[in-house]
Amino acid sequence: MHLLRLVIIFLFAILMSSILIATGMPRLMVFFIVITFYVLAGVAPPIYITYFSKSLKRIDRFVKSNRRKPLFGYPYQIAYGSDEQIQQALQRILARHRQPELQQTYKALLAITQDQPGVALQYAEQIQRESLRTYYLAHAAVNSGDYDYATELMEQLKEPWMRSAIRALIAFETNDPQFDRLAEDSIAAARGVQKYTLFHAFRRLKKSGSKQT
């Protein structure tokens, strides 16, 4: 499917260049227009699906087709894999992507999936981006049973999906009947692969009690 889309884009680019040349447009300008179109047509759809799409079905197709890439293998395993496969997917991300921000974030997440909140807190403290650091500190605090600290951190979060996600986790751990509503609020506020990950993570949480948001 990916190859077919590229072929269609390529053929359309050829047709576009022929039409533009026929109108008398300078060849150099035609070249830049066609190259710009080709790049945007090839890059824009994946970026939109990854970060902005609201369609879980469309995101699911995208994640499935890219599941061999470590960063997409993780949400795929959240949706379809076992707890062990989820942890293996996180380890593949850590092995492939050496950027410090990604390392600390996914090490914190791996510790959470392994039910090691103390370790998760240590890694979360090292995350540079404030929103992610606060979110994973709150997540680890929920796992350790420190709901007051988790709530204090949650109040500092500006992203609606993050605030609702932490509230939902606290609700789940305390048997609060608002869990379903809070989980739905978090999913509704998120976009792209994050929305997809939350949807399947909360479904797993409700079904088995594992925590991978």
C-alpha cells in the first residue's frame, strides 16, 4: 500500500510537470514546484496521522503498516501484544534511539510497565521537557500509591489529555466510578498516535490491570 501510494504520487508529479511545461513555465520553476509537491505529498500524510488525526481506524492502519519501526512497534504492542511484548518493544526503542530525552522517557515508561515506580521516578526526574517530566512523575506516583503527590503534579499539567489521564489512573487505583469518564476525556483530548495509545492502554488497564499509558 505504501509503495502504491508513492507510485501514484510519482505519476501525478509527472503529469503535473507536463502540464506546467506546456503552459510555458520555466523548467527550473517547474522542477521546484514538482519536488515540493512530491515531498509534501509523501511526508504530510504520515505527519498528520502521527500527530493530529482523530480517526482511530486510520491511525490503526498506519501503526500496523509501520509496526516494524520501534517507535510505532510500541503502540502496536499496546493494542495487540502481551505485557512481555510491550516491554520488548520499549527495549527496542531504547536500543535504536539514543537521544537523551527519548532514553529517559522510555526508561521511565519501561519501569512503569515493570511495576517499578521508584526506578520510574528516578528516570522521570531526568526528563528535560517539563510537561513530560511532570506527567511521568505523576504516573509513577500513582503506581507507588502516593495519590496526593500525583494530584499535586497533575495540577501542574497544562495538556488536557495528560491531566485527565492521571485523574483516570488515580480513579482506577482507588475504584472511583469516574474512571471510564476520565479515560474517555483523556482519549478525546489527545490526537494522533497518542490518542491511539491511550485508547488501547486504558482498555488494557480496565481488562487486566496493567499500566502502559
